[in-house]
Amino acid sequence: MGHVDRDELELREVHRFRNGGVQVGEALYWDVLGLWREVVTGLSAAGRSARAERGASVSTVGVDSWAIDYGLLGSDGMLLGNPRHYRDARSAGVAEHLLAGPVSLGKLYQKNGLQHLPFTTLYQLVAEARDPLLAAASTLLLIPDLFGYWLSGHRGAEATNVSTTGLADVRTGRWDPDLVALAGIRADLLPEVHEPGVVLGALRPQLLEQTGLPASVRLTSVGSHDTASAVVAVPARDERFAYIACGTWALVGVELEQPLLTEQSRSANFTNERGVDGRVRYLRNVTGLWVLNQCLAEWEGQGRPQQLERLLADAAAVQCGPVVDIDAPELLPPGPMVSRLRHATQDGLSDEPAVITRCILDGLARAFALALRDAVRLSGKEVDVVHMVGGGARNALLCQLTADACEMPVLAGPVEATALGNVLVQARASGTVTGTVDDLRALVARTHRVLRYEPRAVPIR
């Protein structure tokens, strides 16, 4: 829950819950009904918290989530099955099969401007064609738009998330008929696209009754791709910055005014995703803390759970070991990770959790530095500092290794950048604050402390 004023920006956590894939047989799903239950619980807690303060009230709600995945609605508006997880194996090999035809990666890049990822919505839909649910569907809603529909009844598609699907024209941000046809779906499945900052309507009466929120609450569109919201809250003081939004994934890049669609950009696997106010998030997806999180779960399952703070302190004392390609395809699926890491390092990795952790973090820092150098080289943008936001900003060792590898200062924080960007766009839509994204960033910089990590003399390999 956020409180925003001209010189105030405050977040207060009222509810937090876990999320993750649910494996059923060979399929990997999202538990969206469980997530919805938790969202309702959180909205109820926000309402109670506001009522406890004299004169306070919840005024707007905004939804952001991860990208690419979607739910299908029937003609009665009911959800047709649990949405699949982007790490689900059904899209394996689909991209290669599709691109073996008349559509090349180069042609696709000129259309949608996206880096090649094998689980993009476009490829998921080609895989979905084998399933009768698609034929029965009347509407496709991306995950944050699905939750928005359950909140208010509004069916729409927010532009920042639309830009990640592979189905949108990179120049207009709207659905592209040729790409929709390539996916093999009906154009009428896709709702109208809207920008962040649009007031979409009142919440459903039944939801108001469940949560105790006032009837005046409105659903407001925000940068519904979590990285789009996070980049709004990068506390940059000028344009000479790069960002790393680091969580399960790490998005490493710069902000541009126009998409960059050169063959060199495509070959370097850079993406042009839409940001708030039509800006371009020019970035490369890098495997983030996913690999470490999977290792932590594996160790816990083996009866040797690791205390993260102690583990990172031990990892800081480890000398650089084997170099791992943190983006190796074999590290993408869920499940036991240590043996795959060992294979990716050609079996040069010990079993010690601290050594494995240091290997992962060194690999991450190295990948961040390579992506940053490519972003600067390809875009021509001058960069003096790297802003690390999201959960990775808590990891002091990762921040220091990143500064070393990038050979420039890293400013870490805010951790909850996505939530801050979300509430800032809501506040601007309601007239509480005004100005451009740069003005919103200035408010973050005035109200939030960051930690500065200077590069050390010898960068990691």
C-alpha cells in the first residue's frame, strides 16, 4: 500500500505470499486461483489498514505481474483451466519448427523487436493449438489483465506487457495482424490495448463486499509488466544510467526513445520492450537469482538448509572458481540444479554451498557486465552508473561483484521498485503528482536511500 504526495513516497507492506509453478504430471501451471485468494486477502488488509488511520482511504488499485503468460476465458467470462507456466515444456522446440519456415528471426525482429526466448507468448500459442481450450476460448488475457478483469470486469490489454508477447508491432505497441496470424489464433481473442495511467473503472460490487473497500476505489492501469513498473522507480538523477532489475530474472539495459532494430542488435539478443510513457526498455534478459533459489530449495530438500546471510558471507571469502554460463539452456527448467551447474562448469565445481553460490554470483555479475557493454555499444548511450533494483539489491556480494565486473559504480535500491513504480503511475493518473517519468524518478531519489558500491581494482573474469 502506497502513500504518495508531492514530496512523499511511502510503501507499507500489508500482506505477502509465495508464488511458484505447480507441477501436475508433465505440465507446469500457475495456481492463479490461489493467487487470487491472496490478492483478495491483501486488499482486505489494505482496507483495514487505511480505516485504522483517521481520514485515510484506499483510492486506486493497480496490477503488475510477470510477462508472457496468459489465461483463456470462455464466452461466459469464466476461466478455462489454469494458465501454463512459461517454463512448461510444451513450448520446447516450437520456435525452431516455426522459424524453419518462411519466417526468419531477422524478419520477426523487424516486426516485434524482441530478443529470442523459446517461451514467448507467440510460441506458447502455437503449442496451445494442440489443446481444445484455445478453440473454446473467446478472450485471451495476459496475467495482470486477467486479475484486472476479476477486480473490475474490464477486459483489456496493457501496452507494456503486450510488448513482450511477440504479437505486437514494436513501433505502434498494438497487436500486429501478421504476427497474430503466425500464432494461428483468431484476432478477436485479443482485447483492445491501452496505455499505463488509464482509469479502467470501479471494482466489482461483490469484491467491495468481500474486502470492505469503499465504492469510490478505481482500477488504474500501470506498467503491468513488473519490469516496466520497476524502471519507473529507478532513482536516476539524469539520463546517463543503466539498470538491472534483478529478481528471478534480471533485466539489464538502458532506456531509449525509439526501438533499435539493427541486425547487430538482433544478433546480440537485445529486446525492445515498451515502457511507461512510450519509452523503450532496451535490454537483455539474463537468468537472475533463479539458479541460486533452485539450489537453496535443493539443499533444503536434502536436509541441509542454508541461512542466506551466512551463505553469502562464506561465498564472499571464496576465491573465484569455475566460470559458468548462467544463461545456459540447461539451467532454465525447475528442479535439482547443482548437478546441472556442475555439468555447465565441466565438472570443475565442488559440493560446498559457498563455492556453488560464489560460482553463481560470479556468473551473474559477468553476464550483467557483458549485457551492459553490449547495450552501450549498440545504442551509443553514455552510461556513468548502474542502478540495481529489485530483490538483487539486497545482495551486497552480488552488487559488489557487479560493480567490479561492470567497472562502474552500482547504486543498489530500492528493493521494492516494482511496487513503487506501480503506485507512482496510479498517483499520477489520479492527479496527486504530475510530470514525466523523470519527475517520478526524482521523487524516488528524494525519498529513498540507495547504497553505492564502487568498483574494485581487479574485476572478476
